[in-house]
Amino acid sequence: MNKVVCGIDISGSTASVIIFTGAKNDFNVKKTKLTKIMLQDDKNQNSVHSFLQTFENFIRQENVDKIGIKGRATSGQFSGGCLSFKIEGLIQSMNSEVNIINANSISSKFKKASINTESYDIFKYQIDAFKTAYYLLED
């Protein structure tokens, strides 16, 4: 059965998103109005609610079955910032299946697939979300 998956890459206050339909051997990138969602002011409750509502509406409208977020390091030189983890928590609080996927696992699976992201009509900032969505697809 073909699934609808959403790959997410969080950087700073922005969640870059992409939607795939299908399976690993036959998938399509779905064109959507939203390609990134920004949390404007994480200290303002209305802004946080607006971010979550926008995200929930997007997931509902696209009939997403599964969400994957590219994991970020929690410590060290390349660790994610506190705002990115706040966004991750907001997404996890949704009534959807959400998976945090280790970046090394995503890279390993994607490298084996030998897919050229340049052959798809996506923005550069969506590449890591693309790889995450591919990871979620069923074999």
C-alpha cells in the first residue's frame, strides 16, 4: 500500500518539509504550497500556537500517514539549537506518527539508493527533508 510521508529538516526556527507518496521503488514528490514553516517568535504563545496549527493543517490537508524528522546532535560542535528542539517537541505533540531518525541512518540508506536529488524540482533547503522522507518510504 502506498503511503504519504512527510520528511522534515529543522534548522534554527524553520522546519523545511517535503511530501512523498508511494514506496521506495516508485515514489513521487508531491507539490505543496508550503515548503518550510517558520516559528516567528518562540517566546510568544500565540506565535507558537500559530506554528503548530499551521503544521497540523498542512499534515491533515496532505493526508500524511507518517512524519520523519532528521535527528540532530544534542551536544558537541554540530549540536542543534534549543529552538530547533522546541520545534521538534511541538511536532511530536501532534496526533500523528512522528519518528526522529538518526542523521547517519538517513545518509547510509540514501547513499545505497543512489538517487540524484537534482533530477527533482525541489529547493536546496529541502534536500535533507527529501532524504528523510525517502528513509520513511516502505520497500
